[in-house]
Amino acid sequence: MTSNAIPAPEPVSLSQSLHTVLQELHQNPYPHVPNPPQCKKRASVALVLRVRPTFNHLLDRSSLPGNDTSAPVNQQLDTFFSQPWVQNGDPEVLFIKRASRVGDRWTGHVALPGGKRDPEDADDRAAAIREASEEVGLDLTTDDYISVGNLPERVVTSSWGSVPLMVLCPYVFLLTSCDSPSLALQPSEVASTHWVSLNVLLSPSSRTVEHVDMTQRIASTGGLMARLASRSMMGYMQFSAIELNPTETLQCSINLKRNIEAVRATTLLQRCKSWVCGPQRATDQSPPLLLWGLTLGILADFLDMLPPHTAVQLWNYPNFTSPDLRFIVNLLTYQLRKRNVHHVKFGARPQPNDTAVDGETAALPVSKEKNDRNQVGIGGLGVGRYYGSSDKSPDGSAYAVGIMLRGYYQKIRVALYVFVVWRMAVGSFAAFYVWKYLQRRRLAG
């Protein structure tokens, strides 16, 4: 008896998927995003990729073909990924850990090499190349690198989108050498560098949360009511994060002693954070290396193109650790989250009865929303890429996490006001019953 079952297709390796994604990025560049009014700053970052050879597929370096930079980029990519050691290798991404600096909005964060565009930079890509050279000593213009293309540009704003800060432009570069490049870290900018496997970034087991003290940001941008909320027990804000497990790390020797002392320092604030957020690592151990916020937003654009295409499903909405504030946020955003997730999942414009009641989050013409889907707050996410039947940019794509966040931070503002009123009511009732209790005791005495 013969079987007519169709054999299952062979699984596609991560290197093969990466090859496809890089070809697509080169053939379909993302559009230029102009600066918003009264915001002149632009910044660029470099997403540097390499393939690490595995032990079971050692290579003869003398027979390796050199990268022909005179050939078209598509041909350079085909030649590189046709090599057996590449097909069976482990693709990795280069991250930096920023040096601790007073007044730096991103101090100590895991990031990509990059920085602000200078007047002498020819374009945004040139700024990414210059910053990579200055910060970590990488010369991305040599024959060992392929300049692949860009990821979605976006407007970076202050907390919760109140003030535009700059336009951020990510560019993708591929190292074609099998050897690890030598790095020279700038002490004032970079504390360490880390090569991290794409398998780690894609793994659900690497997903965690980062707890952030938002009281100062809320107090400075949210007005009187927000200041009152920040002074009460609102707890920490939780953001989606990935715990990195680097395959190769380089520490800046000048900053190493300073970082060790910072890890060992135990402050009252750290003890409070441990009490609110749960047990933390011992103080004599290095804290986990977490990728979150703006850089995770950039990576989400890239990771969502790779199988199993679950970057959006693994992402969680930002929320707070305070139980009552968390409940209020969940309650006020339930319908909005349900609508936005439905929109991302099915790629269809929701019917009028499914839209939010406020005009800002109603379904609007694409021409009015082009810039919205490129905006991301510094503590939030960006993005993810998806292909749906509506809300498309000219190349047919949109940004899934950007759609999921539509109207969310506006609801959080409302939740903070409700939270303040709730806490004041609870405090008033408590004070009233304490006063009544004391009155009864005084009369009884």
C-alpha cells in the first residue's frame, strides 16, 4: 500500500532566512522621514551583522573568496551566503553598552553604535559610518563590509510623545570576513561591546521585562496631577525586554573598575526596587544585559522579518508594578488593545463601532497617518513589520507594534489621573474612619 502523503519541506536555516531578509532590505529601501517642525536633529545607528563559524563546519581561510565590492550588492550577498561555513554558521548582531554619563538620556543602555548627525556628514548613512568608527573603531567602508540598506526611520520623542527630539535612521551592514573584527572602544561613549546571536534575540525564553523609574519624567512632563501621582506609590513602569547572552564581550578597561563599583553599590532605592519588583540578583554579580526601549524597537523591525515571525506576539504593553494602577491601566485600555491587536492580526481596517471613541485613534486616511507610524517614545517600542490589506506605506508594509500602541499612551495619561483620584479617595476614607475611631475612643474615655 503506497502513501500519497506530501513530504514536509526541509526547515530553512537562519542563515538562509537572513539572506532573504537582507536581499529584501536592499531591494526595498524604507522612505526618508523629514524632520518635524522645530526639530532639526537627526541621528543614525549601525546594525552590524556577522556570521560566526561553527565547530562542525570549520573552514580553510586560504580558499575564502574575497568580497567583490565592484559587484552589485545582490550579487555580493549571493556570493557570501553560498559558502558552506556561512550556511551553517550562527548569525550575530553587535551591541554596545553605553558609558554612564550624567545627563545622558540613554546612560548605561544597551544600544547600537551611532549618534547625532554632524553638519559635515554627507547624509544619514555617512553619520552611521562615522559614529561606528568613532565609538568602536569599525571601518564600515572597507571591502569586508556590505552596506545592505536601511530599516524604518522614526521620530524619537520625549516621554509619551510630547516633544520631538530627533529623527533616528538605522542602517544595516554585513561583515563578510569569518574573523572577529578588532574593536577600539571610546571610553567616554562606550563601556563594552557584545556580539549576540540572532537565535537568542528570537528565542521566547530570552524575553523578560525592564523596570524603570518614571516618576521624574512624569513629574516634568505631566503637570500637577502627574506630579501628585509620581509622589504616591505608583511603583515602576515595566517595558518588554530581551535578556542578552553574548558570545563575545569586550570591556573598556577605563570603565571596567567604575562599572564593578557601581554594581556592588547597594542604595536604598535599589532595596525598594527589589521589594517592589521581586528578588534581584546578588549585589556581587553583574546585572543582566537587557535590550529594551528604543533599540528593541529598532530590532523589532528586523526580527519580525525572520521566522518564526513572532516578535509582535512576544511583545507586551508597557504597564506599572503598582497593583491598583496596573488594574486601572488594563481596564481603560482593554478595548483599545483588543481593537489594535485585531487590526494587526487580520490587517483589516476596523469597522466604526470597533474604533476608539476619541478622534485621535479613529481610522483616518493613510495620508494623514504616514508620519504617525514612524513615531516612538524613548521608553516605548517601535514596531515590527507586517503585511496587511490596509494602512500600508508605499512599499506595502506597516509597523505592527506602532499600530498596537496607537492611542495607548493617551489612555495611560487618563489612567494616571484616575489613579490620583482613586488614591485621594482611599486616603480620605481612611482618614475619615481613623478620625471617627479616635472620636469614639475619646468619648468612651
